[in-house]
Amino acid sequence: MTLQVVATGPSVLVQDLGRLGWAHLGVPRSGALDLPAAGLANRLVGNPAEAACLEVLLGGLALSAERGVWVAVTGAACEVVVDGRQREFGSAVRVAAGETLRLGRPASGLRTYVAVAGGITVEPVLGSRSTDTLGQVGPPPVRVGDVLPVGESARAPVAVDTPRPPSAGPLRLLAGPRADRVVGDAVDLLCRTSYTVSPDSDRIGLRLVGEPLPLSTTAELPSEGVVLGAVQVPPDGRPVVFLADHPTTGGYPVVAVVDERDLWQCAQLRPGEAVGFTRAARG
Amino acid sequence: MQTRPVGRHAVLVEVASPQDAVALAAWARPRGLAGEVVSGAETVLFDGVGDAQALAHALGTWTPEATPPGPEVELPVVYDGPDLETVAAHWACDPDEVPARHAATAFVSAFCGFSPGFAYLSGLTGSVPRLATPRTRVPAGSVALAGPWCGVYPVASPGGWQVVGTTDATLWDARRVEPALLAPGTRVRFVAR
């Protein structure tokens, strides 16, 4: 079973849970940026959590099915059309043999996820099918004319699924290893500052525009390992929240860490939108 | 050994030297103390820590002598780089002496970063600055220096390091059992061709 790619928007990538255990060799973890949305799509079509799906930036994807298959579209809400007929977003949808699934452009949010029963079965690299945009590990970006292999579906689709995507709110902040590089309390300052999303944000990092954080020194640190969700502050004082394709080591101070449960929001924030932080409860 | 918190599931451990960072990471990785054990220049990051108390206890039992030396790799190199004269100026020697001095150095891969398989090799005594203006494209296999580090570009990429030579060794191949030729802990010798 295959899917033929008829059209793409700005970016379509194969993503799964990511490539864990290789950070010491300089390999980013990668994986779906909005993991709750990708997980929901997989559950709706009866896939296991580790199945690979498509991460679609700002819609525009069209896929033609070789054989009948169940699909589910989640994440940034958009029109779901199968051979001209409007179908439901966020539920299992049948695409018959020869029919074409088309996604519209989301009115809000950035990334829509398409899961296919059986999963996208491109060749895994280092245990994952994810495309890493920083180190170019994994499959190349999906292009028009590509023929995507689809695996055997193991289970029937699910009509109703919980939990639904979590609700948005301020990003919860935990302590970072170099908070002492900030003049004042790093978490307090981040919570009190109004930020917006910079247009040069990507899968590597959510770059923030706002009043620069005061640093006690702009000297680089000896390079050290960096975690997903790290809030790194370069010498210009403008924080970057590291997302799935972040470099594994870096020399700018990490002054706080975003709770991993809130990172899905970073996948969906558009350039110019406001970003707020709050101090995470302990535990 | 000082530890610093990194969010909810990670700890950054500060050690005395790149040698200690490599040794601690190599010792800790097979012990399953964390999902990722990432050495840095003077730190080891433990990310995805399941049991913080078990990690703290294990760290208390480690000494730098507890880690055997890593494997050794010889890299054939042609010293034809465009920055030999600049490096010679910083090392206060003749450009002809740079290859011999570089090849006589016993390097150890301290950590990876920048791109998959790009290893920061420690062992140099002198230091050289980065290029004021990075090159837009440095060819794969370029052997280059910056600060106290030596590195070899696994793939062509932009770069600001001072290039002294070229190797035809394959630094990175995701299909190999050991994808990175110069994984942290590997001892490296350059052999002039």
C-alpha cells in the first residue's frame, strides 16, 4: 500500500516519537513537535504511538491512496476534503482506493498531523523515521511526486478518543542550570516580560522577541549538553526555546526549561503571536 | 563535583576537565542512569533521569580512574589547508612545522555537537581564534582548529574554524553499527600523507 503525494504546502515532514539515545553523537532527537496531536491522530486510526505520521506546516497537502485506507487529521484545524467531499477534522476518515485527501490551510495554529492506518513506513534511521532538519538525519522532506509506503494496519480505527488535545496557557518554567547568568531571578523576569514569536522560529527553536534579559556576562560557556525545552539566552538577551531539532550541545546559557507538557504549544504559535510564561509548581 | 538542575528530568554535572567529562560519561552510559548521557567541555548532562537518588548515589562512587581508555583511531590527513599560515602565526612557529606539531598531538574526542559525528578533539596546547568571517562552505573531511579544539567536518557545511588539512575518512555513517567514527572517548592520531 502506498500514498502518492499530489501537492504540498510550505513543508511536509515524516515524524514519529523521535530518535532517542544518540545525543552524545550530536544527533538531535527530532520527532513530532506537537506530540499530543500526533498521538491523537495515531490512536484514531488504530496505530501504536510510535507509528510515523506526516507533520504538515500550514496545510496544502494532497495525497492519493493506492488502496482504501483510514486516515485522521489533527493539530492545527483545517478543512479535510476527500474527492471534493468535506470530511471531519479530528476523527477517523475513510479514503477509498484512488481517492485524494486534501488539506486546507489552518485558520490558526501552524502544524497539522496526518496519521494513516499502518503508519508511514519509510526506512528508519537510528531507530526513527523522523526527519531531523538540523543534522539532516532521517528521510528527506516530502515532495510532490513522492510515493510513501504505508504499513499493515494492526487494529480498527477508533470512533471516539480521549484525551482530546490539552488546552493552551502560559508555558510553565522550571529551573535551568545557568539561571545565575541572569541579573535577577531568571524565571521571574521571563514571567514578567511580554514576548512575541519571531518569524525565524522553526523546528530547532521558538525565538522570542521582547525586552532583552539582563545577563551578568556575555562570555560563552564551555559547550555543554542541552535538553528539549531549554530556554537559551544568546548575548543579545532574546530567549530561544529549544524544540525537537535543537543542537545537542551549546555554549549559551540555559536559564530555564519549559515543562515538556507545554511544548506542543510552541509547535502551533504563529510569528507575531504572544508568548507568556509562568513558574511551574514544584514536583 | 557540582550538580545543577535542568528542568524536571535532567541534571548537569560539572567536572574538572574535558578528560573527566569523557571518562564520567563513558562510565555512566552503560549503567542506564539516564536516557541520554551527553558530555560537554567540562560537564556531563544526564537527561531522562528515571531515579534521581540512584544517579546521585552512582555519581558518588565514580572516580576518574574508574574508566578504561577508549578505542584508538588513526586518521590519514593531507596538510593542505588554507589556514596553515594563520595557525603558525598563533603557534609562533613556521608554517612547515604545523603539520608535525598537529600530528604529534594525542587527541581525545571530548564531545560531539554542531552536526552528527562532529567531534571536539581535546589535546592541543596552543589556542587559535575562529575566523573573523566564517566560510559559507567548508568541504567534508576538512581538519580544522578553533580555540583549544580540533575537529573534522563530517559533511560540507558553513564553518568558522581554521582549516589545516583534509582527510578522506568517513566520519559519519548512520548505517554503521558505530555511526560516529570519533565518538566521545575515542583516542585520535592524525597521520600525515
